[in-house]
Amino acid sequence: MKDLERNSGKPGQNKSQKADSASPQQVLPQAQFVTITEEEAGQRIDNYLLRVCKGVPKSHVYRILRSGEVRVNKGRIDQLYRLKSGDLVRIPPIRIAEKQEVTVPAAEFEVIFEDANLLVINKPCGVAVHGGSGVSFGVIEQLRAARPDAKFLELVHRLDRETSGLLLIAKKRTALTNLHDQMRDGLTDKRYLVLAVGDWQNKRQHVKLALHKFTLPDGERRVRVQADGQASHTVFSLLQKFDGFALLEAELKTGRTHQIRVHLQSSGFPIAGDDKYGDFALNKALQKAAETRGTLKRMFLHAHQITFTHPETGKQMTLNAPLAAECQRFLVSLGKPLN
């Protein structure tokens, strides 16, 4: 994809015209001048442009930054410049690929907490947190559609599609950066309820296994234990034992992709219902009721508690989300705990 100046063309340029007809493009015909709001302040200019110029390749965004076509307050800046409230940004004419509009159905979710800075919801299983990787839209897009007047809604962190529970959404950029800093510095406490398969013995167990992310040929992300991977630490506490299962609380000391899932699977106790790292034969069997239990048609992993410092008041907050009803029903079907 090329910029406007290179593609403006002249009469008779049939090759270019054919390319345009095969791949419709939209032209921003003149430079745009945008004043940065307080909520947009603090972002790096490259990240800001990547967000507002959707459909423009990263390479082109960095090219117009290097060439000086992007100006802030009439002056040249580099890609590391952090925007300030009131900055006047010049965005040059660019050509972007037209994309088919995807209608996002507006949706609200169970609210655990909300104020001017934060929205905390109880995300259901089976819903992605954002669009991408074959998913047209997720929680954040549905919330934006449901709240068209909201000036700012951004995910503070992510949950796997198959995981239910607490999800934090920032309503101000200052809240987003503050919470990101807390998570980076290990100042938040995130805990999950998980049903492990097997005869779990220890009341409290630390798992420290380095994790390496890789991508399958079809583009799906996976994680495996690997000596040169990222240091990862999960603490598991035994809550209840059943015949063949154990209800654990997982306390994240680091926040790696699929950390709980891979730490348990590599320890010999896969998560019940985990379709990526679990016991596939057992998962299939769990979808049908048996004499000793009910059905489980999802991964039993639920983000049930988070503790953090409120980004504006400085007050420590602990929020909880009740275990999803389908998981609670399955636990009850297992009978009285053994411990």
C-alpha cells in the first residue's frame, strides 16, 4: 500500500487504475489538524497514529514520522514523542484500504464496580475481550457500541476467551497508565478459581516454570515450558478435593500468556475443560452427564478476585466476581468434598 502522492496517478495509467478497482482505497485528501485532549495525552505519537489511522500499515506510519510529514505544534518530532494536552498534530494526506464495515452489536455485561475512572465487569466464558484472530469483535467493541458517548474505554488487561471473571476497563487514560504501572511493578494481586484434574496433594504449591510463546502454522498462539523462556511464577492453594478433581486458587506472581493453564498441564494436573492444554478425552466425556457428576462444557477457569490501588483516590480495592453458574453447578454435582 502506498501513500497518496505516489498513487495519485495520471490519465492513462491503466495498471494503477486496475489495482485501485481491485482493492478499493479511501483518500484523506488533505492534511488533518487534530488537537490532543486530556484523555489522549501521554501516548507516544506512533501509538496514537496507529490507533487513529486504522488500515494504514505500520511501515507507512513510521515513514511519515521519519520524513517529517507529521508535525506537532508545527515542529518535527520523532516516534518517541509523548503527546501533551493541547498539542496540535498535523496528519498528512494518506491513502488507506477501505474495509467492510462490521456491525458490532451493543452489549453490556454484569458490572462489579464502576466510577469515573474504571469499569469492572464479570466477563462470561466464550466471549473474546477484543476483536482479532478470526473474531470480528469482543467485549471492548461491544461496550463502545453500547456507550457511544464514552470518550475513552480501553482494556487494562486481557482474559482468554474461555476464561470468565473480572475484567478491568479504564475510562480515563490516566487510569489506564496508572494501572499498567501497578501491574508491571507487581503491585496488583490477581487470583483465579480453577478445577484441576487429578489427585492434588499439597495445600500450597509454588510452580516456577519458564514459559515460551510460539505460533502454530494456522496463526494460533500457544505456550510451552522452555528453559530460556520468560520467568513465570504461580502459587496454587488447595480449596477442595473431589474424586479425580481439585478446586484450586491460583495466585499470579507474573502475568504470562496461558500461564495458569500451562503451569498446571506441565505439572500433571490439566484444567478440566481446557481445549488447548487439557485432557481431550476427558473433556469430551465431561460434556455428557455421568452417575457421579454433571456436565462441564467449558474450561473451568474463573478470575474471581483482584486487588489494586485506585488510580485516583489511592485507596486499596479488592473486588470479587462470583463463580460462573455452570461451574458452580458442576462442583455441586461432584458431591461432598473429600477434605
